[in-house]
Amino acid sequence: MSFATSSLPRTEAEAVSRSISSGRYEASQIESPRYSNEDPTLSGLFVEARGSGVPVVLVHGSLATGADEWQAQRPLADEGFRLLVPDRRGYGRSPTAQGEDFLVDAEDIAELMGDGAHLVGHSYGGLGVLWAAARRPDATLSLTLLEPGAFSLGQRDPAARTLVADVRRLWDQDLPNGDWVIRFLRIVGSDPDALSPELVAAAVPLVPVLRRGRPIWEGELPLDAVASAAFPKLVVSGGHSAGFDAICDEVAERIGASRLVIEGAGHEIQFTGGPLNEALQKAWRASSSSSAKSSCP
């Protein structure tokens, strides 16, 4: 779950169209990839790449694209990291999808990791990176979750129960997409009154991708597998919702992650820029130091 509040020019970006079947990256013009969507293993994602160095995969949430969500992290490309920002299926310039699916996302992310990458996922995108890390722990350098949509957790807390109940109640309501977006944003802690009409309008066509997707409150999460892995883990909340804080607390406890609250950040924590970027660099460089020490005889 996410909503973008701004958009910057992409003239500096390198557009990368990836073939899932080969796992290779090829520079291409910025355009919709022409692949079949019938078989996910034969289709491709649009991936924006910046910088050079250690790979970092940044995975967006719902109702937004990769470029929309991770603009404030672009300076990290000048700090020795190669930022790989995919549009998940159903979003942006990646293949269309009837609904989003964090298990399909996990397969895409696992391919995108190559020989090793740091993983960062926001909201619904956090579920995809969680599954990818569980499937490829050997290639996961670190895992950072920003208010992941792990709505099966935190349910001992009344605020978390209310948050999940409100979203589930809204999910199947027969409302125009425009009205549904406004209600959804308010429930998850985004203020639609602070957004321009153009930005709200951009989210409206994406509502079916979210509503027809794999529900965020269903299914077991690979918490034990991630907990047993040695890579560093960090769970971050935006200090705006007791419900999300409770969910993040349990996620962190169950996977053995460090816990960080960026007060006042709201659900779109990455938009704070500096505070999150500092935390990410600290986690990434700590991972590199730990790897170097473990490789010493």
C-alpha cells in the first residue's frame, strides 16, 4: 500500500528491460516491454537502474510505481550502491496483471537479486521481499521492511485489529474507484486532503490491481526461515499509526530484526529522504563489515 505525492524527471535514469527467463539485463528505451503476460516466467519487468556498486532492490507498494516511491533514495546511487527499482506486475511499464501478488513478486525479486543484493520493501512490496529473502537467503545481503502489509500479525493489539478490520470491511464495498481510494488512504494513514486532485486521479485506475490481488491478511509468512538466516534485518514504521506500529513490532520480533520508528513520517516512510537513507546506509555498511569479518580465516 502506498501513494506517491510527487514525480521527478527521469532523464538521468537508465531503463532496463529484464528477461526473467535469462536473468540478463539489457539497456533499452523507456517503453512498455512487449512480452506475454500468460506465463510469468516468459514475461519481463521494467526496471529503473541508477549508480554502480553493491545492488539494492527497492520494491514499491500499491497504488504507485517504483519511480514514484523511491525518488528520495536516488542520492544513494552516489554512495557506492546500484539501485534497482522495478515496477511490480500490474504497475507502470511492467506487464499488466489482473491483480497484484506478493508470491509472484517474490519470484521476480529473487531473479533480480543476481549474486547478491540488499532488499528494501514498502507496504505490499514488503511481503514480496520477505518471501524473496526466505527463498534466497544466500543472496540476501540485508532486509529492510517499511510498514510491511503483514496484516496477519499484530492482532493481539486492539489498534492493529481495528486497522485490519477497517481495510477488510472496505475491500469488497461496492464503491466507485475514486471514492474507494479516498477511504483506503485515510484508513492506512495517508491524508488525501493534502494531495492534489491530479495525484488522487492517478491512483484511481490502479485500484483494481490492489483489490483483485492476493489479500494481505491471508496465508502464512516465512518468518521462521527469515529469522534463521544470518543477514541483517530492519523493520521501520512511520510513527503515525498504533496499528502499524504493533504489526511492525511483531514482524521484528518474529524475524529477529532491529526496530526503528521515524516519527511523523507517515505510511510513505521513504519520502522522508535523509532519516531513512541514513538508516539504510548504516544497515548496508554494517552488512558489508559483517561479511568481511566472516570471510576472514
